[in-house]
Amino acid sequence: MAYRGLGEFIAALERAGELKRIRTPLSWDLEIAEVTDRVSKRGGPALLFEHVVGYDVPVLTNAFGSPRRMALALGVDDVEEIAQRLAGVIRKGPPDGLLDRMRTLAEVFRLGAYMPKVVRTGRCKEVILRDDEVDLLSMPVLKCWPGDGGRFITLPMVFAKSPRTGVQNAGMYRLHVYDSRTTGMHWHVHKTGAEIFRYFQQRGEPMEVAVALGGDPAVTYAATAPLPDGFDEMIFAGFLRQRAVEMVRCETVDLLVPADAEYVLEGTVDPNESRLEGPFGDHTGYYSQPADYPVFRVRCITRAERPIYPATVVGRPPMEDCYLAKATERIFLPLIQTVLPEVVDINLPIEGVFHNLAFVSIRKSYPGQARKVMHALWGMGQMMFTKIIVVFDEEVNVHDLSEVLWRLGSNVDPRRDTVFVDGPVDILDHAAPAVGYGSKMGIDATRKLPEEGYTRPWPEEIAMSPEVKRKIDELWGRLGL
């Protein structure tokens, strides 16, 4: 199902018993974040703060903060349903490589019902504010942690258009609010938004940007998805929601934004202007340090008549963003399997904060295959940031931490089975020797073959005989256990 805006999603959460309305007045300055953090850590509901001190705009947090709410956000009972749909589309593609498959995937989406539909107006156009009317501080933007450099917009869909391809990109990059009309634009060097910005820097021209807040949560999720360069996230959002995303033209920039957004911020990023952004209490559980980033100058705000402000609070896991990441893990597994058909399953554990750990199971049939899989994964988009990849045999349940640690301890000779490589790492990896560059480790926890230097027989695992198991199953009810 597709939601016609954030209000419909909130109503669905409430019907499902997944929403708590908070009527006690609370401040945007740390108090809402502290409540959200406590609720997130114990797996609690989405929170709608109806009385934010100094504002008449409610704040929604933790809306994606559980597997059930993540599924509700995408209009399914289980996100695996989307993975199966995506696998079905991929299977229609030619067998000539990932690039050809992705082109075919794009064509399937474009020829279907998923192309964005341009409409004249929408919820985001009910109020239009220009020039001196623009005031970012009219929104209840949160300050989340004591050491933060200020207030941050944490759930923005940032739209820009590539001058090379003419295709719009939507990414999620936090915005440090400096004053009523300017913010930092925190896009890392590896991100598509930063790549588009470099084109404008080379031309010496300002870059037009629009930032949308709210709307159908599937559209918000699509802005976080690790799609190939040049693939329009709004087409993917249409695929997720099984209905085209309705888009409206901005007032002051040549961009399209979701019609049902709560707020839209329009403006430009100057190629020659930067400012210290941060620090910010990040999803790693540590503060990301301040650094110079481009400045976004807002010249128009359009919004709903009675808007709802969506926000997320990130920090030491588990937090809401962990469930966005787990959805990505499940939805994009079929794409990984297209390139690496031996991959059975993958687990990016929550404690690994997206990019620190990956547990992968494979059908191993030749020596060195685990190492081949490690290097292939490091070459796939945002998987390049994965600091530690551990590869297991196909029967291993990579989501069972107890089994993972048992196999890791049992099957690995550290000198033989550990691989180190240098390359790009996540900008937020504070342990790396340089910003964005460091080492990564692969561990082969599969059974070893003679060609891999293992000359002894691999030991047989302990297992009870099937006959005895069946007999005890039959007797179990009489044992009083």
C-alpha cells in the first residue's frame, strides 16, 4: 500500500498500536531526544510529541524504529516481500553483468507504473514563504546531544540534479542549522550529492537544491537506499509503494519534490562557500568532529498548513536508523546475489553501525572462493566501507550471533585465514589513520580445502542420529520437561 502523506502513516501506526502520543510539554533542546533515546533502546513505539515548547508543530520520532514499523512504512507485512519482488524483476534481466542488469531494471521500472507523476500542487504548497518570510527556526528542529554544535535537521530528503545526466538524485544528508536562512550541507565525499556538487564547483556555478521533509515514509526510505549512480530514487520509491510518486515543481529552483511533503526548503549551495559543520552525535555512538562543509542558503520554504515535523535521533545502537539499515540489508540481498550467486545470506549486525561488520554465508565449491567474495563485496557501492567481512559456509545462520562466534572461533587460523586491504572507509570511521582512508579485514571462516593449505581431514560435527531425535520427539510430552 502507498500512504498519501505522513498523516496517513501516523494513523496506520496508531491503528496498529505502534504510536504513543506525548502530550506533556517538552523542549526541542535535548528533552525530546532523551525521551526518544530511552524508548528506542527498549524497542518502544513511534512517538508523536504534540506540545513542543515554543511551537505549535508536533514532532514525530522513532517512526521506523522496529522491524514491524519498518514493514508498515513500506506497506508490507515483511520487508522480505520487497526483496522477493526485486529478485523477480532482476531475473528478467540479461546474464551479461551487473551494469546490463541494472539498465534492464531501470527500463522495467520506467516502462511500468513507477515513473514519478508531475502534478500541479500538493500538501507541500499550502503555504509559500519567500525571502524575508523564510525562517528555518519556525520549525521545531531538534538539538539531540549535549555536545552537538547546534540544531540539526536529521531526516531530510536532499534533491539535486546532475548537470551531466539531467537525472535528479535524492540523498539523506544532515543539515546543521546555523541561523534562520542557512545550514551546513553534510554530504561526504563518496556520496552522489557531493559528486554533483563537484560538477558545479568545476563550472563555478551555484548548485540548486531542494530539501523535502515528510511524506510517504517509503519515499523517505528511498532517499537512503544504496542505488546505482544515475538511478532516480523516486522511481525506486514508486516500485516500493507500487504507485508512482506524485511530484510538484519547486517555486524558485528547477527541481521536483514529493507533493505530499510536510516542508520543502529551496535554495542554492555556493561552490566557493564553506563553513564549520558539527560536531554531531552520530549513529556510530560517538560525536563526528567538526569540519568544513558547503553552505545551503534557503530562499523559499513551502509547507503544509498544519505541518508535522519528522525527525530521527541517532546515537549508540540500537536506534531507529538501525532498522532502516536492516531493511536495506534484506531488500538489496537479491542484487548482491545477482553478482555473487554463491552468496546465501548476509547479516550487517546492528552493533556494527552499518559499515563495521558483515557476516556472509556462501556455497563454497573451490579454493579461495571466500576471498573472492570479500573482494567482490568491497567493490560493490557502499559495501566498500565495510571494515570487517567474515565469510561462512552455507549452513551457518549468519543472524545467530552464538553460532557465528562459535564458527569463527572454531574454523579460523588467524595467520592463514585473515586478509588485510587498504582503501576507502567511511568518513565517520574515527579509528582510521586518515579521514576516509584506511584498512579493512576479511576473515575466511569456511571449511578449508587441501588447496588452501589444510592437509588434515576436516572434523565431523557432533549431531544426534535422526532416529533417536524422532523417538525423543514422540516421547517428549511424557517426560515432564
